[in-house]
Amino acid sequence: MPACRPLKRIEPQEARVRVSKTLRVLRRDYPDAGVTLSFSSPLELLVATILSAQSTDKKVNELTPALFAKYPDARAYANADRHELEQAIRASGFYHNKAKNIQECSRVLLEKHGGEVPNTMEDLVELPGVGRKTANVLLAGYWHQPAIPVDTHVIRLACRLGLTRNTDPVKIEFDLQKLAPRKDWAFLSHSLILHGRRICAARKPKCPECRMNGFCPSAEQ
């Protein structure tokens, strides 16, 4: 089964009904769905999210306790020796670029925000290395604002469920915003990610085990 394939267009009302059914299943299967990265501050979540690109949350969570202890604030990251920072995050992959983004981001936080992580989409996406996905992770995961982080799992499941015909993450985010109640935006994203990891895998989805196979247009019956 392809990760995302074009499906016939469905009417908005039908799509909203499908989202409602999807949320019902997800709430039963993943009642406590949330950010799976470990953090205790917005800066820690920001750094962990940057590190999670092309890596796994499990791997990131293994290296961040020592990282957060060594670099407790934006000033510590900004003034860090680049080579030492790279070695501290090496296990996450692409560590040269990630270290660069973390340092540049920290310097902007110091220059424009007093070392604090802002809590608006507009300010977050102006930080080096921060796009809408990372910003939405912060908004939903730390400040509990209505936001839909769109990663590869959300893209795949939204397409398979017929909730979008787009493949661009930003367009999918806006499509889902139109279909789901604002209060459910963050939960929808977090639970779809868990379902994508556990059941609706990219190559071998476990359709017979999926509680959505009765209404998912991509289900392999």
C-alpha cells in the first residue's frame, strides 16, 4: 500500500463524520496521547524537536538528559563550543546542521526574546531551523494551544483516511483544521502519530487489527 495515494473527493460533511469516527477510535485506543519527547521547559522541547528530525523520539530521549544538564538555557547553547555540542547530539544524526540550528536559534532567542521561547506561531517560525511543524509541536505540546503538528505519520494517515488529497504538510494541516474541532486538534495529531507507529505503518499496515478498517477507504479487507 502506498504511503499516500489520491482518493476521490468527498464532501466536507462526510469528511467531518469520518474525523468524528476516527477520533472516537483514537480516544479509545490512545486516551493519553501526547508528545513522546521528554522535556520540562519550552526550550527543552524546542531542542528535542529539532533533534527528532530524521531520528526517533526514543533515541532523542536517550541523549537529552545529559544534554539538558550541560546546556540549561539559551545562553549556554549560544556560547557552546560547536564541536562539543555536535558530539553531545551526534547520536541523533545530521548533527552538524542540528548543532548549527540550535546555536543560531538560541542566539535569536537571546537577542529578541530575552532567552525565552515565544509562544506564537509568528514568532516561532522566525527562529532559525523552526518551521510550522516544530512550532506546532511547541504550541500543542507545551502551551496546550489548538495546533496540529503534521509529521510523516499524520500525512500518511490523513491521506489513507481520505481526509485530504494534498501531500504538502501545511495544506494537510489546514485541511484537518477545517474538519476537526479546535479542542481536538492536538490530540488528533498526537494519536494519529501513535497509530501510525503501532498499526498503520508505511509499508505493512496492520489493517485487520485496525478499528478504523470499517470506514477507512484504504483498508485492506
